[in-house]
Amino acid sequence: MEEAKKITSPMKAIRAHCKQCVGSFPEIINCGGDNSCPLFDFRLGKNPYRTVRILTDEQRASAIERLQKARETQQKEK
């Protein structure tokens, strides 16, 4: 139970579940899961359904500006 408290992300939790299921990390790669396991696609610690975001130059500039403001705010709070 204590090990579960150390897990910090959903993907790490899935990976820990797979390790518990097959016994060791190297075996996770060779998992012969018959796709009946809902976590099978996530077993390698990555979300296969995540897509790459393609940003326009305006969106990229806006994101950079927001990040800079957030960092400045964070620095002021310290």
C-alpha cells in the first residue's frame, strides 16, 4: 500500500500495475496481453492517443508570452 502513495502520475500508476501483473519491467515489453486489458496500449508509459499540437506563429507567440508572465509572477511570489 505504501508503494502506491509514491506514484506521482497516472502513467506511472499504469506502469506499476503492469509490473505487478507480469512480474518485471522487461516483461512488460513482451506482454502478450490479448488486448482485453484496458491498460495494454499504455503499458510502455506513453499515451498512444496523444497527438502532436501544431501551433501557428501567433499561437506560439501567445503561449511564450503567457509562460513568461507566469514565470515572472512565480519569481515575485518567492
